[in-house]
Amino acid sequence: MISDLKHNKKEQDLPIRKRTERHLIERLNVEKNLRKVFHLASEVHHILNSESLRASLAICGKLATLKLILNPSSEQRGYRLVIALSCLLFFLIPLKVWAQEQEIERSYTLVNPSIFHDLTPGEKTEGVSKIINQSNVPLTFQITIQDYIVYDTKGTPVMLSPNSLSQKYSAASWISASPNVFTLGPGQKQTVNYKIEVPAEARPGGHYAAIIYSPVSATSEIATGGRINTQIGSLFYLSIKGNIKEEAQLLKFEASRFYEYGPVTILTRIKNLGDLHIAPKGSIKVTGLFFEQKQDLPNHNIFPETARDFENNFGSMFMLGQYKAQLIASYGQNNNLPLTATFYFWVFPWRLAVVIFLMIIATVLGIILLEEKKKDAHKTPEEPKTETQNPSPTL
């Protein structure tokens, strides 16, 4: 009897022992996984160069522990651990990348990105250019003087290496600036003094150069001024007095001849055939059915021997009929040389018109069929006619 009770007690104790061993194994696995988590957190810290290893470990440990506790199934704990690490990396990496971008961003602005001077051969003049450091870190700049030229129709300046621009338009050798190198703290402004000495034999017409501000050891900049890659520059437009050729040609004044809907974009392309930069002034007037709108040409300089595009948008989505576009502009030092042109275009929503036309036809046909049915309903059926025959006489 006693032996039987001992045997039953062993059988009852067996499941408890197994459960205890299983819990111990699971706890060891959890601790092992947590060590892996902390190890991975340190690796994440090394990769991301985090400033707070303790915060990284705390977040990683709490996420992993939470995921392991929430799910009692030992088979899915590994998956929960992976999810926790994925969440950690998902949040930490973008934040760190964003922080790095904030650290390397440089922002600065030129007060006078364009500088104009009217000079005579042999004349000397001077002035100032100013730059403001709008970032939250100190910036060091190096100054150079370079010639530039414009090739495209958007007016993009292209900086040239020394002595590569024809003397016809070069001006870099005429300009000097100081200081050559300087450092600005956050929010500080630097005044750069420049001097211009025009040679006595300088050719009349336009000459072009720029004071280039190059940030030292900067990999990413946000700059406002005459932008050249990661540099910015004050662009000089020097007009040397004398016998100057002034001539321009209107290459394009157009839009598509037909539009289904507005608005309408009108392209004006003007080429400068003269020796001096020009800035055409004028307006475009568009008139149509119950419509009249007038806009000024955008204010752009056109480099010699280069064309420039001007774009104007007219109207709204719903426009109808024929429209007339008329350009009246002028250019030159005295703004007395004319540029005029006219063209016509149509705006007609033909798809909408087809739908409306089909709806009208369907409505008319429906009305006709309805009237026919009403007429048939009001008609009374005719009574059948009976023929009477007279009896034939008997003999």
C-alpha cells in the first residue's frame, strides 16, 4: 500500500519536474536571445555612430522583452525577436540619416547675386558683395574670380576656367576682391570689397565675370544666389560704352493651334544677336470670346549670341472659341527697338461636346418615341363591317 502511494507520488511529480525543466530551458533561451539583442544593439550603435548607446540598448531590450512576453508560444518568439529588431532599425536608421543630413547641410545667401556697371574704357570703380551664413555651423569660404558664359535657353551661367573665354566677353582679369578666405559663424554676414579696372583698349559691349564663393569642406549646400553646382556667385554684367551693336530676333512666339481645355502656355523665344546683354520688356495680350487677359514678359537678361525662353500662362480650364495672342515688346539700351508678333489658336472641348450632342439626340429620340406611344394608346379600335346581301328575285 505504501509502495503504491510512493509510486503514484512519483508519477504526479514527474509532470511538474518536466514543466520546471522546460521553463528553465525557455528562460535560458530568452536570456540568450536578449544577449543577442544587446550585441546587435551595440553593432547598430557602431554602424549608426549613435551618441547614446544606453538609449539604444534600453529601447532594443524593452522592445525585445515586450515581444517575447506578449507571446507565450516558444515557437514564435524568434519571429517576435526579429520583428522587434526590425522595428528598432526602421526607426533608428531614418532618424540617424536625417540627423546626419541636418549636420552636413549648409545654407547661405548672397545679398546681391547680380551686379551691373556701365563703364568706359580705362575707368575704375569699386563696390561690395555680401554673403550671409544661414546655417547653424561655422562656414569657411574661398573666393575666386571666373569668367562665365550662357549656352542654354534657360539662362544658366557656366563658369569657365581662366583664359578660356574670348577677350570679346571676358572680364575676370579686370576684377579683384578681398578678403580671399574668411569664416562666418552662424547668422553672420561678410562684406566682400571688389575693384574693377577696365583696360583702356577694352572692346565696347558686354563683358561678364563672377565672384565665386566656394565653401571649404562642404558636401551639401542650400544656397541662394547665382547657383553653380555647390558654389554660388555674384554675376557681373559690365557694359563698356562705345559703338555697340544692338540686334535681337524673335525666334518663337507660339502655342499649340488647338487645345481641348485651358490654360494655354505661350512660349516666346528671343535671340540676342548683338554685343551686349539685353532685357526685353513688354507684354502679351490674349483676347477671345468674353475673354481678355494681359501679362508682362518675365524679366530675364539675354546673353550675347544666346537665345532665352519666356513662358506665360493664360486662361483657366474652361475656355471656348478662337483666341488672338499679340506680343508688343522692346529692347535696347534706350528700350526703343521693337519686337512684335501675333498668332491665333482655338480652344474647344470636343469630347464634352460629343457627349452633350449624343445626349441631346438620345433625348429627342426618346421624346419622339414617347409621343408615338401616346398616339397609339389614344386610338379606338374600328368595328368590323358586316355586308348584307339582298335576296335574288325568284322567277
